[in-house]
Amino acid sequence: MDAELQQRFDRMIDRHFRFEAEDDIDGVLSTMVDDVEHDVVGYPTGPVRGKTAARGFYDSLFADLAGEKVTTLRRYYGPDFVVDESLWEGTAPGTPFGIPGHGRRLAFRLLHVFDMAPDGQIRRENVWLDFASILQQLNAPHGA
């Protein structure tokens, strides 16, 4: 893969994650094409298309989870895609994925499959979350 293209993809994905950590919905959406396909596997709406539909997901996400940090563990590249394995860390002040968070600390792995436009914007974001880890942490007895 061309090093310049890889750097362009990395910059956009890193910006995307930074805006997510800052709960900046407009910033997150600025990293995506207008007709983005946004697909969080297992989310009740299923895949949605367009920035307006993606905004609905982020409105809920930022009310339920307060992200502090996303650490990339591995990235794999193709000519128009990036697969990113990351560790998400933060707290759950709301009801993420229908589970009361009670403000607990939370850390889980997630896998993103990004389809990228040549200019580096995200055309499709496909997200796989470690729901088993989320359930275990949020359903543990308080103080555990």
C-alpha cells in the first residue's frame, strides 16, 4: 500500500476517534462522506445511511458512554479500507446498549472496518463491539 495513502487514512481515523472521545458529533460527522453507511453490529436500528441517521446513533452513544481514550492495538490496510482493532476506555453514565451504567468504569475491545474514499473520508463504518465484556462489567455487583 502507498505510504501517503496509508497516512491519509490514519489521520482521518485518528481524527474520528479523537472527536468521539471529545463527544463532538459534528467533528465525527466531518470525517464521513455525506451518504456514509454506519453499521454498529447488534444495534437496534441496524445499518443506517447518511450523516443525519449516523447522528442519531452518536446522540445516544454520547449520552450513555463517556469515552476517555481509544487505543489502537492493530491496523490492517487495503487500497480502500482499514481494519482497526482498538481498546475503548471510559465510563458509562447512561444506559449503554440498554444496560444501566451507574457511572461505572468500562473498557472493551472493538473492531472497526472502514471503507475509505480516496480523499481519506469514511464511506462506511462497520463496528463490532465486545458485548460479552460490556455485559460482564456493567452487570457485575456494585463495588466489584
